[in-house]
Amino acid sequence: MKQTLDINKEYEEKYGFKVKDSRVAETKLGLSTRTVDEISDFKGEKGEYEWIHQFRLKALEHFFARPMPAWGGDLSKINFDDIIYYIKPGTKMREDWNDVPPEVKNTFDRLGIPEAEKKFLSGVGAQFDSEVVYHKLKEKLEKQGVIFVDPDTGLQKYPHIFKKYFGTVVPSDDNKFASLNSAVFSGGSFIYIPKGVHVDMPLQAYFRINAEGIGQFERTLIIADEGSKVHYIEGCTAPVYSKSSLHSAVVEIVALPGAHIRYTTLQNWSKNVFNLVTKRAHAFEGAIVEWVDANIGSCLTMKYPSVYLKGRNARADILSVAFAGDGQHQDAGGKVYHLAPDTTSRITSKSVSKDGGRTSYRGLLFVAKNATNVKSSVRCDALLLDEISKTDTYPYNQINNETATITHEATVGKIGDDQLFYLMSRGLTEEQALNMVVVGFFEAFAKEIPLEYAIEFNKLIQLEMTGSVG
Amino acid sequence: MLEIKDLHVSIDGKEIIKGVNLKVEKGKIHAIMGPNGSGKSTLANVLMGHPKYKVEKGSITFDGKNVLVMTPDQRAKAGMFLAFQYPVEVAGVSLFNFLRAAYNSINNGHAKNIEKEVISVLDFQKLLKEKVKLLQMDESFIYRHLNEGFSGGEKKRVEILQLAVLNPKIAILDETDSGLDIDSVKIVANGVNDLKGTDMGVLLITHYQRILKYIKPDYVHVMINGKIVKSGGEDLAEQLEQKGYDWIKEGIE
């Protein structure tokens, strides 16, 4: 018990701190059509377009009509009546950190965002509770026609692109939580990369929950036009509260022919956050979509990034890593739908469970009747650090074309006495040795992300590993 | 320096070492020879503190300190080193990062901050490359994952590389020559000899006499059935080479 408290304490200092709340508006506690009306009214001075308002209301109907998922993790502790669905921070969206209110800026300073922006990012969006408070794209990219804004701005300034794709990849009635997001969404990113443009340095979005008892429902839509390339990174953290929070995002990605999108997530919510996210991509001919997804925080995550391979030679690569400690369940994985010939996919899952934590791999591989010469490989490695932790795998395959080449490998490992003894015989303490094995286990992930993030990721793992021995 | 007195060791209730006495002094090389199953490797593992073995009786001291109450990492910090017969693979951890962490850990004494760095990345790189050259290995090795996909011979060389970098007071070499071709035996032996001037004591455990052509022992001990049954000088190894172990076994039965 003491160990857990220590971990929370350290998380609290680094990520879980909170600042003075200067909200200017919020919806009434709980969820009803009135909540949706209020959110639409809060958006801008004139409120939202009517079609978006109607989209929200329809989604809310779906949400109420659908039962809670009976699979995955334990959702019984979510009380939809005890959540504030929208909190407007006391600032408009800014393009200069100096214009952001000090307590908000201080939050992102402590999380290292402005510094990272200076060093190695092409653009940054920072969300504080329900709204984006800072957004900036490098001028050079703006001139090339790259769009990187929050969804409200996207709607206002680029309605023709926004409306064409919004809600087409993840329909509002896709699943209960996608419906919830569609009803009350606020904040997130809207990105368009023009034909042939390669964005060299990553774009980053950071999602911060500050208020207690809030739900955060950002919405991300990325369209990469023909032959373009972009790497999008998102991070997220929240203060440690005794009351639980809900984060339910929807991410829609469209990779047009020959486009290459990489989407990296470093999920580090505090352990009172339910993280229920729908992420899906459409990949057209010759396009590449890569989900690089790490889940370290939250009490329960249910997230299965998916790719619909809709054009010949399209490729999907999903790397999902998870760490589950005391009181955590990471139910993660990936889904690939091979809908065209000569498409390839790879799903790699790596998870570590400790102190009674639970990880689950849940995956789906679908090959359509007309999709010939499909190649796919799935690999799941799980590491259990003690006897009380759990891991399980739920791989589903629906292969409707016999020319497909599918491989599936799964391993469950424990750190053996021999491995620990070997490392300790070189002078490493038991804790250092365990750390080293776990960091090594996740190396396949760390090497896929920019160095600065890899360092942060390894630190997070070490933080989680604190108190492993005793 | 290292002193073993009346050591009895068991595993799963079965006694493997049945009363071993041995003293290894600074700068001296002791070879322990013996047939398979005589308890040689058990002795090596017990000295370093493998949790699988249970010491039933006796004592091990190093520089006057009771080794038996120390964890393996404390033994390493005290100056002990074991070159493993079967080095363990660690996925995703580069030899470089592993060895630098080990070097920092061993050389920062009893500093409270175990992550404290005592050598810069650059200086450590220099040190490591120097030793890599000594063992005639390719530099690229240091960025490969620890023992992962290494051949048997490469693993043994890497053990000696670690020995050279960590520079202990006593090196326990557990069958370091087994599975090596003659050229590799020479390279490994050179690596060990290179460290000899440093007062390092060596406990060389081997099945075969051939490595002793390149690493000249001061003492040779024969271990059979959990006991040291005969001790002598370098010439004892020659006799064993010619006559095998049977003549000793007959002598004690």
C-alpha cells in the first residue's frame, strides 16, 4: 500500500499537480439534450452551425439507446450523472504562450510543452479541460497550406474539408462511447496536409485535464492528401483526484493514396481516469498508417486503434504497448480490415503487469473476400512481474480469402531468477535489474518515437517500477 | 582475500557441495578442475549468491567480510565477479547501456543516489572500445542487445569484456573455455592475462586442461563429488591431462 501511495505522490509532483481553476462557463452536472444545447451555445459568439448541433443530438440518442459494453473492462463505476461534460477555461485560444494565462501556461511549462515546441516540433496544440488554449503552427508549413487547428476553427475556416470527412471514419452510432463523444465533443485537432507535403518534424497535441469530475471529449480529424507525410504525437496527463474522470476521444484519420501518417500516443492519465477511445483510419491505395500507442496511466483503458485498408498496397502498422500497475486494467490492441488486394499489416503488442494490474490484448484481423494476397502478422508479448498480476489475449480472425498469409505469435513471460541474478551479479540492485528488463522489453516502442519522448517514456516506466522490490 | 571454510551447499534438499575449504590470495590464480557434476559450477554460483542454492553450513568471507549475508549486487560492489558458463540474454538492453549502468553502480561506492554517474558517456565509450579491441571483437557489438543472438563464443568473449571493464578484485571464471575453439580460448586467455598485473585473484573453473596452457595457474585443485580431493601446482593439471580423473577417484575410494 505504501508503495502505491509513493507512486501517486511522485506522479502528483511531476504530472498530477493542479492549478487554480478559472473556468468561465460549464454545463450543469449530468447529461441530457440540455447539456448538448449548452455546449453548442458556448461555442463561439453565435454558437455552432445547426448541422453540428443536430449531429450532436442524434449521437446523444444513440448513446442513450445503446447498452454499456458487456466486454472489456469494468465500466460499472462510471456514473454518467456525476460528470461535468464541458468546462470552458478562462481564456481564448492563443498563438503566443505569453498571452496564455499564467496558471495555464505554468501547467504546460511544467509538462515541458513550450520547450519541446522550440526544439523539435512543427506545431503544438494544447487543450486545457474542454477547450484548446494554445495553437501554433510553424509559418513555413502554414505557407505550404498545412492546416493544424482546433476543430472549432476547422469548422469555421475550412468547412468544405471538415464536413466532407467529419464523422465518416467513425460514425456517430459506431459504439456507445463514440456516440457520447459525438454528442458532447469539444477541443482536439483538425489537420490537413496538402498533396505531396512532407511535414518533417512532428505535430504535437497535449490534452490536459485540470478540473475534478470532468469528462474530456476531444475530437481529432486528420486528412493527409496524396503523397503527403505527417507524424502526429499526443500526450495527456491529469491531476490525481479521488473522484474519477472520464476521457472519451474519437480520432478519425484519412490517408489518401500514397500518404503516410504516423500517430503516436503517450497516454499517462492519472489513475482516476477512465480512458475509452475510438481511433480509426482509412488507408487508400499505397497509403501507410502507423499507430504507435502507449498506455501507462488511467484506471481502465479500452482502446483498439484500427485501420481499414481500402486501396491496393495499403499498409497498416500498429504497435500497442501497455503497463498496468495496482488498480489498473489496460484493455488494448488493434484492428485491421483488409478490404483490398495486396494489403499488408502488422500488429505488435507488448504489455507489462505488476502489483495486481491487468493487461489484455484484444485484436481483430479481417480479410475481405476480394482481398487477395494479404499479408499480416500479429505478435503479442506479455510480461508478468509477480504472481498476482494478470494478462490475457483475445485475438479474433475473420479470413475470407484463402490467399492470405497470416502469422500469429503470443508469449507470456516472467522475469526469471537467472536473468535477475545475472544483472545483479554486475552490481545492479534488484530494482535496477527489474527496471532494465522492463525498459528493454519496451525497447521496440521507445526506438519508434523521437528521442525526447523515448527518454520521457523510460522515465515513466521507471516511475511505475518504483517500489517493485520489497 | 577470498576464504571458503567447510562449505556445504544444497539445492532442493540435495547436497551438492560437501565441505569445501579454499583460500584465494591477491594476484594468485587458482584452477578448480573436475569431472561433470562434481559441484564446480555450483561453487561458482554460490560464491556470487544465486538464490537457487542453499548454504547449509560453513562460511565465505571476502576481505574479511561475511559474503553470505550479501546480495549479488553487494558482492559485485565488494569486488567479486562471475563470468557465467551460460550468460543470460536480455532483450532490448544494449551491452553499452547495461555495462555503463553496472560500471556506475559498482564505482559510486555507497552513494545514496544509485543513478549517480561516475563516468561520462564519452569516457565510457572510450574505455569500452579499448577493451573491445583487446578481445578482438567488432565495435558494433557494444550496441547490440545483451547476449541476444550472440554465438556461444561471442557470449564468452563478452563475459571477459565485462570483466575487463568492471575490473574486480577477484574473477570467478565458470567454464569460460567450454565450447570455444582454440583461437577463441587464446583471445579469452589474453583478456584475463591482461588484468593479472592488477592484483586480481582468479578462480578458474574448468573441465579441460587446455586453457591452463594460456593462463598459468599458481594452484590446481581437483574437485570430485562436492569436495576438493587434491591440490597441487601447475603440474597437477598436466597429470590430469594424461591420466584423466580416475586415478584420483581410485585414490580416494
